[in-house]
Amino acid sequence: MAQSLSLVSDLTVEDVHFPSSVVPPGSSNSLFLGGAGVRGLEIDGRFVKFTSIGVYLEESAIQSLAATWKGKAADELFASGDFFKDVVKALQAI
């Protein structure tokens, strides 16, 4: 499993740097970057960005998500609301 995590790389979104892994304060568990992006709202026909967000997961999340999502292309996962619901469920279980 650790070998697959070595494929995760740092990501910069709107000048905000997200490292490929982090260790939260008070923990010895390393979390990997599951994804990052900008958040905003459409106001008067223009998208106004107001924050960047990174989602970090424990390695065990891979097994949990793979049961349903293994073999799917990245663009398919990106377009799937159900995939994001499963990621949130995995976060809530931690």
C-alpha cells in the first residue's frame, strides 16, 4: 500500500501549496493528499473564489474506497457525486 502512496505528489492550487502528506499535530499518523481545489460562489454571473481546500486521508481510506471505485478513471471519479459522498463517509468514520 505504501508504494501507491509514493505516487501522490505535492499540489499547488491558486498559489496555495498542499504537501503530498502531513502529520497532524498531536498525532503520529501520516495522512496523504486525497485532493485539493478552490471553493467559491457564482455571483452576478462570475465565479468568485474565496478559499482553497485540501483533503487529507489515512492510508486505510484507500481500501475502503477501492471496494466500490477501483478501476474507475480519474475523470469518472471527478464527475461522480457518489464518489465524493463515499469520501465524506470515510472521513466521518475516522
